[in-house]
Amino acid sequence: MRFGLLGAGRIGRIHGLNVAARADAALVAVADASKEAASALAAGTGAHVAGIDAILADASIDAILICTPTDTHADLIEAAVSAGKAVFCEKPVDLDAQRIRRCLKLVSQTGKPLMIGFNRRFDPSFAALERRLRAGEAGAIEIVSVISRDPSPPPVEYVARSGGLFRDMMIHDFDMARFLLAEEPVEVFALGSALVDPAIGQAGDVDTAAVLMKTASGRIAQISNSRRATYGYDQRIEVHGSKGMLRAGNIHETTVESATGAGFRADPVQNFFLERYAAAYRAELEAFIAACRGGTAARPSGLDGLKAQILADAATESARTGKPVAVALEAN
């Protein structure tokens, strides 16, 4: 497959290099507002630098990777599928659920594949846990717990335009909770505080949050987020069921442990999301290519992106009002 990449920043560079490393794919063209960033990535992958319009018009390009700022995603998805391209887009599709619906309607009309970058589904440990959960190892699901804590907060300038913690950071965890529950939430209750950086609160956001969700059958999901974890990038999931529990823990810098009279000591957990999820980024690209070639539906889909956005909106409203918010997610 021949790929065009829109956006050569941090995440665009990861996807571009992953495409270039494959024997069955090629990165053909790169576009970015920064000519330096585009040129650097193109030079390292054998691609050429081109404008967005030129990439979309290139009939030799099969698929588009969208790694641009959030407010451009929906427009670029529409332009790409209208040009006959398969699309992989980083989350979210848009910060407005109605805009996402309009975008997905056009995607459906074109029949072109669209996959949203909820990469954590493809983490080897998380994916293995989900497979074993579906096989019944934990029995009937009762409680899903998702913990996601960043090593340090982003700049306040980023926070002010991010859409808020629930839409920017926790949206990954909403998708993970849905992925594991296998039943849609119908109620969302959220709490949030600014405990890490007062400037985040002054910008109208929170940096510490917890969410409870309940499904129609009574299954519960609990999500814990923080913009600060002094011990590294904290990424854990746990599912408790009628037969027992499945859990996946953090990945440490090494597996070496020291045991002395003072106790056991392990190396720190990995500190950066690109390092922690390197295997997941490769696996999601593999899944996207397989879906395009096999003519199967790409997952996570645009509808998955919409449902995560609806849950993020509900959590934002719940945190604002202090009340639970009922949700009705669209059918598949």
C-alpha cells in the first residue's frame, strides 16, 4: 500500500516511520505546515514533500494518515474519502459530536475505510487480556477499572485548546472501557479537580479526574486519570468477573528486580507514551492495512470515535453539574 501522511509532528513521525519500515507498504508523500518537519521525515523514509491537495489528488496513493491538529480532522477525512482514499485518523474525529456525525455520514456514502487511532486496543497485553476476557476466563464481567496517569501535565497553552481532560486524555480510556465491557454505558458520573497545576484550573480544565459508568445490565466501569505520576507513565487495566480477575500492569524500563533485607525494588516504569505504546502503534497499522486489503471493517471505527466523544461530553457535563448524565449511544 502507498501512503500519504498529513502532519509530520511527534505522532505523525511515528506512523510515517512505521509505514516505511514495512515491506508491504511505502510512505510516498508527507505534508506539514512546517517544511522542516516534513522534509526531515521525508528524507528519512524515501518520501517526498507535497501539499495536502496534491497528496489527495495523487491517484497512486491508496491511503491517508491524518496526524494534524484536531480541528482539521473531520474536514481532512471528508476530503480524503471523497478522493477515494482509505483513511487512518488520530483521535478524535472532532470535538463536536454533531460534526462527527456529519463526517461519518459522508464516509458511509463513499464506502471507504476509516479507522480511528485508539492505539491502546492494540497494546499486546491489553489485547491479550481482552481476548481472554471474551473467552470467558473471568466469567461474567462485573467491574472494569482503567488507570491512566501522565508523568507530568502538558503546557497550559495546550490545555486551553485541548477540549479538556475528558475529551483529550480520558477519551482513550472511554474507548478502552467500551472495548472491555462489551456492553454500552447508559449513565456517566464524573468528578474533576485541579490539584497538579493551578494554572490548569484557571484555564477552565481539571488535571485530576474520576469517572463511573454503568451499563443497562449493571456492569460498572471506573476510570482514574491524573496529569501527574511521579513514578512514570501509569497505564493499567483490570477486569473483575464472576470467575475471577484479569489485569494488565505497567511496563518497566527493565524486568530486573533487586531483593534485599529492605524489600524488593524494581526499575521505574516507562516514562513516555511513544515508548510505552510503540508495539501498539505498529499493531494498529498492521490492522489498518489488513482491513483495507481484506475489505473488512476497520476497527476502531469512526462510530467508535463518536461513542467515545459522546461519553467524554457526558463526563464533562457531569463534572460541571455534579450530577449523573444519561447517555444513549448509537447502534452499530
